[in-house]
Amino acid sequence: MTDLISPEVPEIKDPFIKRLLFLTLPFIVIGIYIFLLYIILIPEKFEIILCLMAINLIPPAGKESVIPLGIAAGIPWYIIGTTTAMMDVAAALFMILNFDLALKIPILGKWIYGFMHKGSAFFLKYKWLEGLSIFGLMIFVMVPFQGSGGIGGTLLGRIMGLPPLQLFIGIAAGSFLGSYILAIGFEFATSVLAINPLYLALVIVALVIIATAANYFYKKMKNSRDS
């Protein structure tokens, strides 16, 4: 496992221009994406997307809540799915490039320290999980738990000792796969409702069972990690 506090990328003695690039690159990426949405979408849909992106920034909201809202508002599944994934990608890019600065942000820094030290103890107890490498990180980011997005995925990847490029690829792949699966699922549920409400009820029951089981195993893993 890597050092939990001292970041590999970037070093704290970076030149000013390099630091400025690291700070602005994530915002440039998400800014270009928002501009593309502005071109593609009609004004009403574009305003809805902006609102959903703002909601996604407020814990505990995540793709599991933003995607259903977007589908219900008539946003195509591939656009709302791409939007939530891009926000994870931008967050991961910021954390990978500016980890040392993130540690100095009062609330976020304290949460990072707690997450990484608890995560380190968990991996010491279950060392076989580290063998999952980039695929384990992809699965973690795919599952719509609180803290499993771009920031949490970056921290987990650092604990696992993944180099920056593999870390970014794992988070990006997991974010897009997870967002698209959720978006397609809710799009299907919406179309089923228009055909037969009974089918939708069966889908909802299945989703509740899956969510309950996933939450059970998540709490069990968390209790094992905290003990």
C-alpha cells in the first residue's frame, strides 16, 4: 500500500504553472462538457441538467438519486448517465492531481484522513481484496453507495497502491458503467410503466431486494472495517 498522506502526484514543490494547470484542468473538462450540453439540449432540458448537477454535489445525493430524477424529467438516459459519470471523472481528476491541497481543506481533509486510515485497516484485514486491483476499484465505483464516486474511488485506489493512470482509468470505467446501467434500468422501468403497471411493480420489488442485499453487505463490510 502507498503512503496514506504523502501524494505521489503532484509533488508539493510543483512550479506555479504546473500547479495552476492541475487546479484548473478538472474545471476545464467539466466546463467543456457543460458547453456541449448547452449546444445539444434545448434550454429547458439544459436548465434541468444544471440543477441536477448541482444536486449531485450535495451529500448524500449521488447518481442513484440524480439519474431517476433526470429520467423522470425527460432527459435521455445516455445524457444523464454521461453527466453523472463526468462529474465523477472531474472529481477524480481533481483529487489525483491535487491530493495534497485537498488534505488542507478543513472538512474534506478530515474526512480524507478518516477514510484512508479506516480503509488501510480494512485492507490489512482482508489482503486478498487488494489483488482485485483496477477491477476491484471499478466495481467499488459502479455500486451506488454514498462515498463510492470520484472522491471515494480515488482514496480507495491510493490505498490499493494503484498508479495515477490506472487509478483514473478504473474510476472512469466504473463511473460510466455504473451510471449507464442505472440510467438504462430506470429508462426501462419508465417504459414498462406505460405498458403495464404490474411489470413496473415487479421491477421495483426486484430493485428493492437488490438494494437491501447490497446495503446489508455494505454495512457488514463497514462493521468489519471499523472493528
